[in-house]
Amino acid sequence: MSSNFVSFSPENVAIMRRCRELLDQYNATVYDAGEERAAILHEMIGSCGEDVTIQTPFKVTYGKHLYIGSHVFINYGAVFWMAGISQSGTES
């Protein structure tokens, strides 16, 4: 990704639209739907480690620009409105 991020480029609009579709699916899951949630996360975000828990509701603009390490817990109501790359480290 270049240093001049263009949020409404055709590529980023496609990423954002797909992310919204996947967010709807993710946020509609029940808490103990671990395998289903993991599959959605792995498609929605740029990188997702093992043992990642993200409580719903969850919001992210450009899921493919979000990188999450292993053993991460993100509480409900988390919002990632970002234009660039966002990373969450392992065991955070």
C-alpha cells in the first residue's frame, strides 16, 4: 500500500463493501460459534492469529488492513476506523 491512502479508490471501496458483508455475518453469530467466527475473521481481516476472540458488536472499515496476532481478546463494541494499517500484537 502506498503512503498516499485513497479511501475511495476502486480497490478500497471493494474491500470496504466486502468487509461490511462479512461484518453483518460475524455480528449475527452467537458467542459459542467459534469455528464460524474464526472462518469469517480469516476472510475479513488481513491476518488473524490463533485463539483470537472478538466480542460482538464489532466494527472495522477496511478489514484487510487489520492484522491481529495470536491469543488476542477484543471486547465488545470495538471500532477500528482506519485508513492505513492497524496491528494488534500477540497476547494483547
